[in-house]
Amino acid sequence: MIRYVPFLKAKRGEFNALGQLDSDIRNAVCPFFDFPRKSPIYDSESFAKTASACARSLQRHYGVEAEFYFDDLDVDQTLEVKGKQQYAFILGELKGLRAIPVMSLDRTSHNAAVNQLRQNGIIGAECVAFRVFPEEFEDYQSIRTELVAELADVVRKFDRIDLVFDCRLCVTLDATAIAVQIADFTRKFSEDFPAVGRVIVTGSSIPASLGDIVSPNSTEVVARCELAIIAAAKRLAHLRVIPGDYGIVSPYYSDAAIEPWLFQTITAPKLIYSFDHSHHIARGGSLKSGGPDQYVGLTAELCGKSYFRGRGYSKGEDYFDDKRRRIGKNATNGSVVTPSVVSHITYVVRRSDS
């Protein structure tokens, strides 16, 4: 049974992480992938290349039997890719995998692509997801007419619709008020669309720039505000709520193009580790000022904390322990993604058992 929906960027480190999860953890999750932002923005060729790479990585690391959600919310919605609407192109690349398409308001061509591809048999999933945001779910009646017009024809082509409440960055949200809105929206939505399946609530407490909460060469413990919203929604919603989160990145994370001569000056190591209702967030200095082996200190600090779960908990903890002992190559911002995601997903699933 699915107990957790991790929201992940559709990138190499995240795909690799899925392949490193223990089988019991893997069987308890249904990942939700967002096509990654990119700067400069995609053109048709770069978008097609990235979409094809995503499909290959999913097949390699996740297989063809397990379900996952896939959306392109984070990228421009007007691109035509090799003569196709961009989401239609993505779903075509994912044909043969168990991709659950995602719809939301104000995405006319995107939603139309789901409708058409389902009708043409390209989408094999029996489920579609509807993703809704705080400014939309605060008042169901205010968007009901638009919502029914957007969804009614599509939803009848599927056996189930999963409702995804995406709270995005949660640090300024009132957990109780948001949970009341989620419960009210769920009840009214279910009256119009009785085939509601999963109700997923997700969010994050990590801003786009870690510099907003953690200074260079320092460590902070940051409360995971999304957990209070999820807990309150579980108490109030009339359907079972499945928790989600954005793991160890911000919902607003973006890949930025960095000129090679600026890389050493701009790039700094960072490490995010989840425990209890918090994130341990550590930042180093720039590679130019602090050198390339700063992860030795960052991982040594983490492994010395009482809340570090220890070697053997997951491949993530094993990796951090190796790096503080200088075993293998130096860690980099790229190489820490996979173990960090493995550690986070493993912890959330096992914590849900307790």
C-alpha cells in the first residue's frame, strides 16, 4: 500500500535514488516527478532530449511495473516539441511505463493533451491526477464552474482521479486554516467527482535559495512546516490523506547555467538531512574559498549528531559515513543528491510505520 508520495525533480540523481531504495521502501511510495526547470529555457530540441532521457532513466532505475506521476508544471507551457504539444510529447515518450498524467487549472493545451492521448490509447493509466494550489483550494465554489468545465470530459475516461493539494512553500501558511480548506475542498470535489482515489497533501519548508535561511559556513535546524498541515488535514479530511513532500529541494529549485569561470566562486557545498519534524541544513563556503573537500567536514558534523541514524539505515547514511572517513572520491553537489534522496525517502516511510 502506498504510504508516501515524494515529489522529485526528473533528474539523474533522483532517478538513481529510486534504484537504491530497499524493496520495502520502494513498494511503499509512488513518486511524483516534475520536469526540471532550466536556464536558459528549453527549445524544442533540448526539451525532446531531456524528455527522452527521463523516460530511459525511469525504465532503467524504476522499471515498467510501478506507477508514478509526471507533470511539466515548472516549465513554459507554450512550447511545441517536434510538432507536438510539449506535454503530449512527454507522455508519448513515457508510453509503456506506468505514468499517471496530471491536470490542473489554467493549462488548457496541457489538459487537452491528456484528453486526446487517453482517447487515442497513448495513456494506459486508469488514473488521472488533479493538482491544486492554495490560491485555488481556498474556496471550491469560486472555481467550481471552471473546474468542472476543464475536468468533466477527461475524468469520465478514467476509473479514478487522485486529488493533489500542493501547498508549495509552507513557511507562511496557517496549518489549521489550510487544513480546513483542504478538507472542505475534498468533500465538495468528491461530490462532483465521486471517483476520487488518493488524496495527497504536499509542500516544503525549503526556499529557492538556501541563503535565505542558512549563512555560508554554518548549519541550521529548520522546522518542516508542511508536516503540521498534513497532520491537520489527516484529522479533518473525510478521505485518507497520503503525505507528500519535496524532500531535500525546494519546489522552486531551478538549474541555472553558470559560466565556467564563475563556477568556483558561486558554487558551495550543501547538505540537507531530515529528522523528527526538522531539516538539518548545512552550507559550506564557495569552492574557491573553502576548497573541494568541504563535504568531509559537513558529513563529519552530520554523523556526529545524535539524530544521525547511523550506518546501515540506508545507502544514504552509508554514503555520508564513507565521506566523513574520506572513503572514495570527494563528494560534490551532484553526488550528494542520490544518497540524500535515499535517506529522506527511507526515513519518511519508516517513520510512517511508527
